[in-house]
Amino acid sequence: MAHPRTYADDDPHLAELRGVCLAFPESAEVEAWGRPTFRAGKKMFAVFEGNEQHPYAVVFRPDPAERPALLTDPRFYVPPYYGPSGWLALDLTAAAVDWQEVAELMESSYRQVALKRMLKALDG
């Protein structure tokens, strides 16, 4: 059974997040579990999600060395399902969004799953 769509294309922050995530080489948006996911090839590096407590958020793979520091910032939280695998989420409604920061976090997440040729294209 397919999951019902849980977002709208005009949701706040989604257009900007798409712009960031789809700028990476060979990245694509795939709807999964009723949410937009962003992938490097077949591997996911970001998910646009929301719930009652965090209506608009992006789930991503932080650099393992940066994860502890990010967790001291109240904008970040451990998301259900993804958290046990080391993923974090950034609540896009907790403060004004710094899209440069988001781009850096998404690049770090992308780099963890991208193939060598994708990384070469990104760095080239």
C-alpha cells in the first residue's frame, strides 16, 4: 500500500531545500513514505519532513565528528526512525533559516553516500 502524500509543493522551505539538494551532481528527488527524499544515485541523503512538534524539517546524515556539537543546538533533534542510524533533523521553523548552513549540512550528507564519480564532479 502506498503512503499518502504528507506535503504540498508550496510548503514553506521546500523550494529552497530542493534548490540546495538538486544542485549536487546526479541528485534526484524521489517521493517515499509520502515525503520528498533527496538521493545521490540510489542512496538517500536528505528527507523533507514534518510533524506536530516540528512542522517543517530536513533529516540528514551529519558528519559523525560534528554530530555531538549539532545536538547542543536546540534547532537540531534526533528524528524517529532515522536517529538510531546517526541521522539528525534540523527544524526549519525554530529560527530564521541560514541557507548557507543548510547547504553545508546537505553537502556533508551527500558526500557520505555519493559515488566517487559524483564527488569528482562536485569537486571539479
